[in-house]
Amino acid sequence: MNPELCILLENGGNVSCFLSDSTGRPINPLGQSGITCTILTDRENVDITLPNNQEVTLQKVTIKKTGYIVIQVTNGLETCTSDPIPFFSIESALLCAPEGTDIVCNVRDFSCDACINCRDGMFQSVEIFLDICLDIQVVTDTVIGIQANYCSPREQLILDRCSERAIPPACDLSSDATKNVPETLPSTKPSAYLQNRIEPVQTETICTKVEKVYDWITQQSNIEVRKNADEATFNCNVLCTLNLFVPAITVCERTLFGNLECNGERVTDALIDFSASIDVVSFSPDPTVTDANGNFTTVITVDEGTEPIPIEITASTNVNGTDTSTTLPTIARCLADPCLLTLFGPETIDCNNIVSGRVRCDNTFIPGVEVTLTANPAIVTFDPTPATTGTIGNYFSGVTVPTGTPPTDVEITATATVNGQPLVETILVNVSCASDCALTIAADSLITCDGEVTGALTCGGLPVDGALVEFSNFPSVGSFTPIQATTQPDGSFTTTLIIPEGTPILSTAITASTIVNGQSVSASIGVQVECPTVDQCPCKFRIGVAGGSAPALVEITVGGVGEFSEGTINVTSVQCFTSSPMCNPAVNNFNVSFDSGGNSINFLAGRRIEIACEGNTFAYVRGTARATGNVLPSGVYEVTITRGISGGLAVWTVDATDFSGNTFSTFFTANINPITFIGDCTDVP
């Protein structure tokens, strides 16, 4: 009794119908094959009088009109379609239709309405209402002769070759006998131009078959058809949606998440296959199987040595004979080195700045690695050296250039040893310091929850009293109390850095700065901070741009010069997420990729400093990531991502800045990714 059909109607399904052939294939109702007309009975001659009192003889014919209708019910997501339903109508008409003629029907106008009747959730019957305007023609075939000229003599033809076969006489429906169509059609001759152009010329009669129209009327038909449920079979498709979550940038190895829904219900034990547009990745397991909640996961591994390359990931399945697939883009990348040490710094250093970097092995950022910094020539000092990597594998060290140093090229080298492997990275920096003022800063190498930061300010070797010193750190972790301190008569100053609870071991650069006699003076040091608690995850989420791409307008600042760029963006973040009713602090990743006509900006392997959620609609993450591409200077950036909802769309912001003030900022909207999840640790997707 097809309850699916009635459920679809209750869920907003709209009913429509169309003309079809016997297999259910839609037919253009204005075509010549939509409706068939057949004469059922012997033709009966009927004498009628025309308005001009002329007597004519017509034929009364009974015509059967037949065709097929298909009914469709859909709500835009689910569809039920009927098998072809035959219909017919029998009507009479007075026509000039002598024996030997045929009836041809052409549709001039067509409309169809249907009503489906359900009772107690079961399909009972369907009623169809057709309004058809037909052109009904009486025709027969005849042969006519057309004279034509040939370019060379040929064998004499039989003269009666084009003699007409016997055809029915036409009905005289004209009020003027001179308007009657003659039974013998006139022959045509080539133009005088052609006659003059063709030599030698032989005239010949060419035979061709044409259709002769005896009568033509337009007739309106209203047809009603009623079919019981057992006479009208409906086939309801299974509409499946395969949702997939792919990171914007896939570095070496990542977990892909997804789920499968059919007609709004999660599907269990379905096989999900995976493929990639370029053969640089593998999947495990492949295929995977959906669990009791319709969820699935697989691990994507990028071939070692893969330089950044755009690829597309496809997940596919088959449910009840219906193929369903989803394809999303990502940037695959995996360096060949088993361990890698990076070092970033500005092209020039005026008196003071920082250098930074990360230590990474395969897909893991390595904490607790001591990175030693040296300079050649050794005219600068580093604080600290060695610098130690934090939980997310990054390190910072302040660089101080002695006062009075002229512009000098200096090679700065970072070295470390990981798992017995020596790592080395070198950059070239031009350093100078024309100032005669110097600012020093000091703090414990590891600050737990709170720690004192001290320093002193001198100019020309003498202490400076009453100068206002401001404090900041990069990336921003905790707060300073006071955020501004005044130097004492001996030039000293003090503040306290307070680290919030739940902060894992992170590396940050503390900077003190002031202005003396219109001259800016600053100093930076690298430290590690922490303030552990048992719970590092206040919530969990999995967010991404629907379809893996959205248009965005981005504001970029490099070296103090700002500009706007239009392109496409993809943002993904998975924080503390697990499908179980818990949080997993080890899940910690965000990525951003932006492309504008070949210019690219990527923030790779982002690691959180803090996250927050509001209900199931808003997610926030702030952390650090490495910038790559050909627009922003490479290095470690502090990145903040928010994602909320407005008017049924996801609203995104991405803001990033490095220690030198280079920035990336955008606000954009995108469709909501179906795989999105934001919730408490006890929630499950």
C-alpha cells in the first residue's frame, strides 16, 4: 500500500504529472508522438448544409485518443514516481474523412493535475485530470510529379510513371467552387536562369510522395482517470546523503570523519570506499564501515616526500542499488625529512627582535627539544639559548644587537638533536643598532601559573628614571599585572605574567618596550609557560567550510602596507573531538588555505592555545600555525578562528598576525557543513 508515498506527502511533497511514452520516458506534449488517435467504427456519411446553403457530405467518425501519464511526488529531497498510467477518451466528430484517409492528432495545449488519496497512512487511489487541446487532421498520402531538368540525356522514361493512384475525392467545403483544390497538382519548372545555365537540358517528371490534408479541426478534451492503489504503482527512491569532513590541508596523516543518511535516517553497516584525484595518498581502512550511528572514520596518509599539491578526496557508497558520493578538496603535503627544524626571523633587526621556529618529526610536533642559537659573526646575543620547544613544538628566542652596531649581515643558525638525528637551519639577517639606549629583560625559563618579569633601562650607560614600559607576549598567553610599569631611579622595572588555568606548556616571546626622547626601545626573551589542570577541554567541535571552498575578501598587511584580495578560502578545525561522550585533548588541529589567482596563503598544522564554544552554534579557537605561500612572510603566526550562525549560514572570521605585525584578516559566510559538530564533552554527534 506504499506508506512511503503518504509519508512524503505529509512531509511537504508536491504532486505533478507529465505526458510519457509506454516506458515512462517524458514526452514533449507539443510533439507528434504524445497522443495517438484511432478511428474505431465505420464512417457514416452525413449530409449537412453550409451557412451559404450549399449541401456537402461529411463523415461522422468515432475517435479514440490514447496516451500515458506519469505522476511524480517530491519535496526536493525525496521523490516517488509512478509507473506509466494509460488513459483514453472516445469522442465523435464530423469531418471530411472519406474511406482511405487516416486521422492524425497533434497536441496544441496540455495540462495535467493529480490528486493522491491516502487513508491511515496508506496509499488508496489516485485521480488524474487532463485538459488537452488537440489538432485533429484527416490525411492521406498521394504522389505528385515535379518537372526538373537534367544535365545529360538518359533513357526515355515510361510516360505514365507518375500517374496518380486512386485517392479519395475531397469534400467541397468551400462556398466558392473556384476555390476547390484540384486533384491534379500543377508541375513546377526550373527558373529561366537555371534553364540558361544547364546544357544540354532534358525535362523530366520527378515523382514524390506527400501528405494531403482533407480536414483539420481543433478539439478540447477533458479527461478524468481514477486508478486504485493496485493499478498505480509508485517507486520511491532512497535519497542518501554522504557527509564527509576533510581538512583544508592534509599534512602527512589525518583522520577523516563522515556519516551516511538515507531519507533522514542514519545508515549502519554500509561500506564506504575512498579515492583521490592524484595518487599521492592512501586510506586505512578502505573501505570502512558505518557504525550504529551511521558514522565512519578512516586515516588518510600522504606519501612521504609530497610537496604541497591540491587534490580531491572522494567517499562513495551504494545503498539499495543507489550510488552516492561526496568529493572535497584538500592540500596534501608531507616532507621527506623524518625530522625537521625550522627557523624564522625578519630580514632586518634594529637593536632587538625575535627568532622562532618548530621541531617536527613525521606528523608530530616535538616538545622539550633544546634548540641552540648561534650567530656568525657573533655580534648578537640570544635569550634564551638554548630555547626549548613547547607542547606544540615551537620555540622563541630574543635577539639583541649591541648599541652602535652598523648594518651587518649575520648568519643565525639553529641546531638541535632529535632521536639521534642532528638538525640544522640557517637564515641571513641584516642587523644594526644606532641607539645609545638599551633595555634588558629577564624571567624564569618556565613560568608556572604566574612569574615575575624584570628588566632595566639605560641610555648612554646611565639608568633612566620614570620611563613607562609596556609589556606584551607573542603568541598572547595570560596577562601582565601591571601591563605598564614605571622605571625606578636605578632604571629597573617589574611586572607579573599570570597564566590561566588549563594552559599546557607553551613557548612565548615576552617583549618590553618604551619610548625615550622620542626614540623607541624594546627587548624580547623567549620563555615557556604553563598552568595545568586536569581538564584541558572545555568543549569539543569539528568545523569546516561546506564543500571545501567559499568566496572571501581578505585584507593582508605586509610591512605596514595593506591591500585587499578576492579569492576562495577553506577553513577546518578539529578540537578535543571524539564521537564518544568525552573529550580527547590529543585532538588538536586547524588549517586555513586561501587562493587568489595563483597567489596562496596557507596556515599549516595549527595548534590551539585556547578554545571555547557557545551552545551548538558558535566555536572559537586561538593558537599558532606556520604560514606558507607567496604572499605573507613565512613564519609562526598567532591565528584566531570563529564560526557562528546567522540566517541559516555559517559566519566565519579568521585573523592572523606574526611578531613583526604582518596580518591576514577575513570575514565571510558559507553554507553550513553537514558534518559540523559543536558541543559539550558529554555530547555525541
